[in-house]
Amino acid sequence: MNNYYLDKTVLITGAAGTVGREVVRQLVGFGPKEIRILDNNESALFFQGNEYRHAGRVIPYLGDVRDEHKLINVTRGVDVILHLAAFKHVGLSEYNPFEAVQTNILGVRNVAQAAQINHVSRAIFASSDKAVNPTNVMGTSKLMGERIFSAANIFKNHGSQVFSSVRFGNILASRGSVVPVFIKQILSGEAVTVTDVRMTRFVMTVQEAAKLLLEAPLIACGGEVLVTKMLSVRIIDLAHALIELLTARTGMDPESVPIKFIGAMPGEKLYEELMTEEEVGRTKELPMMFAILPALRGFYQNIEYNYPNILPEMENRRPYISNLEIPMTIEEIKAFLENCCLLDEFLAPSRPYNLPGPDLTPVTTLKSSRQVKLQ
């Protein structure tokens, strides 16, 4: 991956967000010619640009993916686009559906069109588990984003262009993740609010999400959706693991932290889907991820889907759903959280806008013992 980005110009939309910041942090170490970071959060973008001022090749652009003219200008001379900018909160998107459409659908269209106009070689869209059998506005908008990026391979006006998507599960410690909520409740002595004892989720670290995004341009052939293999957890077990870890660090009595069941929110699933039963039939499996090929293959006849180290096809492969996978034990979750140093970010002195530390070197993704076994 180091050689791939050498001397390339990369545009990252939503670069001041949780995953965007980590993508920039890892990418700096791969020797790109230029990293263009685009975000509409002026303050966060200012701090991020200031952090990398000595790197010499990270250039901040204040703007919004809703502005097609801005995107056309900022994508000139770009080799790779990583499109992360989006509205991600389910509730806010449900209350503000027209705003979600403007950013999550029309914004995706603007990125794809700018990439086509300027002959960008690779464009990757960051999707979500909510795009699978969507039950809400946010998930539906993300599914439409996937479809736009797949269809862009049909109408591309440069033969070597590739548009693809990646699907994420829950990114621990990101905005909207349950982990910061649990940590705040525990440290405040409040009850930890769990929706349902049966609820399961796929989880990954911010580092893993960034690594998947950076690997996607190397792997993608065009139109597919890449899904990384992730660990599954029961939310109740995640709550117990956090209680045990935090009370041990702070000297609190773990018995003093109750768990309160509040019931699932409207439209909230008890499990997480990353691949549907229909998608199973058009999926190729790789050692660390799945590649879901486009459904309307007749439109993609000129694309050969050849991937390195394809695993043998399984006759009875099942959908990739969190409640069908073996969940981590509480001890495995604790080891996973410790290995990722995730709690340190919340117990350490705060930094402006939760900016990362000064270390700019690429990271090695940390895995739990269970994830190593799955390989």
C-alpha cells in the first residue's frame, strides 16, 4: 500500500471527522504528493490543517459536498477520492430528510460527477451497515449513495476510472458510537443504558476503518461494495466489559454501576446486517473482506472482477449478520479495548475538537485473539 500512494494526490471529503482524521494520519506516512482535506467544519478543519502544517503536503479546503462547483475545482489533478462526508445520525436524518438527501445523495452525485469530469482514477464511497435493508432515511440515503457510485462505472468517460464503496459496521469511539455514551455514564456514576439484552453489533476500530478505506482503491475493480470482516459483540457484554475496565482504573465499585434496559428505539434493529441473503449469491470472499458485485451485471460486462487470494466459493454461505456470528466473550472484549488503547482517549486530558495526537506514522491494526483465529 505504501507504494500505491507514493506521489499521488488524494482528496478526502469529511476529513475533519473521526475516520477522516485517522485516514489523514495514516496516509501522511505513505508518501503522497498531496493530501487535500475538505470539510465544512471550519474550526475542526483549521486545527487539523495546523496540526499538519510541518508535513508540507496536507492542504485544507473549506467547503461542502453540496457545492458541485467547489468539488469540480478541488478534484482537478486528483488521483484518488475517499468520500467520507455524510450525515450519519439516524434520528437527525429522520427529522431532517431533505437535508439528508442534499448531503447523502446529491452530495454523492456531485463527488461522482466531479471525479468523472476530472478523470480521477479511483473514487471510494464510505457507506454504512444502515444501507442494508434500510429502515430509515439515513440508511436509505446511504444505499442510494452505493448505487450512484456503482452506476458511475457505466457512464464514466475515462476507461481506467473505478468507483466503488465500502461498508462499515460500528466504529468504536466514533461520533454516534455507543462506547462514548457508556463511558460517560460510567464515569458519571449513572446507570448504563442498554436497549435490549439480545442486541448484537459488528465492531471495528477507527484504525481498521481507515485502513479499509486506504486499501479499497488497490482492490476495487469497479461497482462492487467491499465489506471488511469484523468482530461481533453483544451490547450487554460490551457494557459489562467497559464497567469492569473503567471501575478498575478509577477505583470505583463495579457494583455501584447499574445497567438499565430502555428498549430498542423505533426502527432500530436487534442485529446488524452487512450482507443480505440476496447479495450472498454475487459475493466473492477474500481473506479479510467480502466483495459484493453489482446486481445488474449486464451493465458491467467490461469489468473483470479479479481479486488477489480469492477464497473457494461456499455452497451454503450465509448472510453476514451479527447475530449469526459467534460473539466475543467479555474477556475478549476487554482485551480488544485494551489493545486498541481506546479508553486512554477518554481518560487522558482532552484536546481541542478531540484531535489526534502528534504521531503521524502509519499504524498497524490491532486485532483480538478471536479475529486472528478467523483469518
